[in-house]
Amino acid sequence: MTSLLSTISIDRDTFENTSEDELADLSVPDQALGFLVANEDRAFKAREIASQIDVDEGAVSTALSRLKDRGLVEHKATYWAVTDDAERLEGYSGYERATALFNDQLGTDDKEAWREHAPQEPHPSVEDDQ
């Protein structure tokens, strides 16, 4: 997944069919937020995010703190997750660009397909919380 999320390389088709503006590198906050949006059902440590987007952990930690100040990510203990406030996310200028890039590279989710394969009973960790 690192090669898909990193802006270091792209496939030839993307190279030939994408404008220069669209190919401009995403900022570290945009990359971190894009990764968390693509994995919205999970929370990650900063070092895990840094590893996945191939960016220095210190830069990712700084970016996450700034995103938290804007209300775009949530932080608990050592874990980070994207906010569930869709309106706030949509208002962030980098969100649309990051989402488009990740959708192009990874495809969009088919929520009905996910539901078809979802387990019938909740995960034991969910049962423990109730």
C-alpha cells in the first residue's frame, strides 16, 4: 500500500492522462488525512501512518496535531482517527483533492459489498464496551 499512497511514483496511465496541477504533491497533512479517510473505520499510531504514506514520523505528528486543531482528526492515547463530522471534512480544502487521489488509486468503496460480507455478530471488543 505504501507505493499506492506515496506520491513518489505513479503508473504510466496516470502520468499521461493527468494534468500537472493534479500531479502536484499533496501536503503532509493532506496525505495523512487522506490515509485516515481511506481507513475511516480504524485508528492508527503516527508511526504507522508515516510508514504507510512514506513520510517522516515527526512531520506526520506535526500534521496530525494541526489537523486535530482544525477538528479534522481525533486523538486518543497514541492513536489517531479521522473525524466522523462529514460536514467539517467536506469544508476542508485539501479533503476533496486527497479523496479524489485515493479514489483514483484505490477505487471507491462499495458499501453494499462490505455489508454483504460483514459478520452477523459484533466483534468481541465491541461487546466488551457495552
